Amino acid sequence: MEEIPRFIVGLPRAGSTWLCRTLNCHQDIFAFGETMYWGKRYTYPNSLGQYNYASLRKVFNNLTSIDYETTVGIQGYGNSQYLNRDRIVEILTTVLTNIDLPTAPGTFFNDFCSLMAEAEQKKFWIEKTPHHIHYYDRILNFLSNAHFIVLLREPYSFILSYKHQKGHKNTVESRKRFKDRYHPIGCALVWKRTCNKAHQLLKKHPENCLIVDYSELFSDTDNVLRKILSFLHISSDNLIADGDPLFSSFDSGKKPKLQARDIFWMNLIAGPEIRRMGYKIEIKKFNIVDIIDIIRSFLDIPLWIFRLIKDTRTICGKTTFKYLFRYIS
């Protein structure tokens, strides 16, 4: 069988980190993330779909600036055994030095991931970047046999978790960054467009896609993992899930309630998609305090847009608007 490039994509806050670390515990799997290689940090090839040396230097700089913090350089459940960032830089240097030019983005990525799996003494690699769901067509163009595990989640628990996430670094600065760029419009668009893309992928390429709902990860964990591994053509022997699949956005056990603005914008923007997905729309009677909150959310839009563009530009650069447009179009 042709080697299968494997990806974890879908919604953020839908169990992707737990799934990645769990699969990384498998004796044959190196699971890692997030490279953003096909999305935010994508380097466009030339008109023939190929990279020259200058393009690969840009790719090299992008990939060496990432922490790979999902499984690399962490302690505890699902951590990588042999890789660290210095070793990854060495691997990237090896690929850059030995690869035949010109080369396609898929060839470079597969060589890079395969060498990392080899360094971890594993047979297969799985890359996790949730927003790669929006670029499945790009990935399949270069890696036609790619398989995608697509994680989705009920809209209201998603927006609650998304709104209160701790940030990648779980620091005061990281939390402030997420708070500054949060608006329920953006969150609703992320949910709607991700679900839309997931079902678009399933319709066009059913053999390349497995959709898993967040609730399944903790209600039927063992069976879901077996289903995932079967889809990926990997044996499920000796894989035992550990850890807590419910990585919480909340330090205390108590969850805050959604604000009126959160429910209003999710229903307004994603209502038809919520119904199509088979989820129940949350109906709330708004009182005067709720209405004031919703009005204030309209007033917050200009500052939110400014902060969102500024923040996205730090990663996407000139392709900022092209990236953001995928959540609107």
C-alpha cells in the first residue's frame, strides 16, 4: 500500500491535543503539531507547483520558529521520547541539504515528517494543525493519499471553551492575546466554516476523511480510537488511552455561562449549519441587560477587526487577508 500522509484537523478546542498525545503513545506512531505548514505559514511554490532553494529557505525559517509543543519538549502523557527542537533543526537541515531541487511542497513535507518519525523510532507520522481543514484541497493536490481525522464539536460548548482558552503558553500574556482577538462573530465563523469544510471534504473525498465528534472522545474512547486507527490503516494493538480527554479551559471545576452576545452571534451566523449538523439551537429570551450586551458587541467590532488583522499578520504577513477570507467566503 502507498504510504499514507495522516493529519488531525478540524475545530480547535475539540480534543485535538489529547488525541495527538494519545496517538503519540502508540508504539508505531509519531504524532506532533502544529506546523501550520499548509495554512498560516504556507510558502507558495512557483507556477509549476515547485520550490526552489530560496523558497525552501523560507520554509526552513518557518518550521524552525515553531515550538512543536503538542508532543515535543513536554513532560508526561504523550511526550516525545527522543526529539527536541535542536534535533528538529538538524533534521530540517538534512532535508534541505539532500533534497533534489526543484521539489514539491508535499515531497518536502513528507520527507521532513518521515525523518522525524524515524528519529522517534516510529513507523508512521501524524501531523496536527486544526486549521489545515481549510486547506484540504491544497494538501490533497500534493499528497493525494492523505487521510484526515476531522474533529468537530457542539457549537455552544465550543464557543464557551474557545472564549476561555488559556492560550498556547498558558501565560498571562498568552491569555491576554486570546482575549484581545476574541469576538463571538469570529468564533461563530470559525465553527460554521470548519463544519462546512468538513462536510465538503467528506462529500468530495469520503475515503480520505473520518469525522469524529468531541463528545465521542470521552463517551466511547476505546472504540473511537480503534475506529480512528482502522481508518488510518494502523494496528490498534497495545494502544491504551490515558490522561484526561477533557483538557479544560477553566481552572476551577465551574464553567461560566455564555453571554447573550455569544448565543446571539452563534445563532445568527451559524444557525442553518447548526441545524444541518443535527445539533440543537439554544433559544434564549433576551432581557434588557442581554440586549445592552448585544448592542455593545456591535460597538466592539471595529477594534476587534483591527486587533485580529494585526495579530494574524504576525504569522501570515502578506497573505493575511487571503487567510482570513477563508472564514468568510
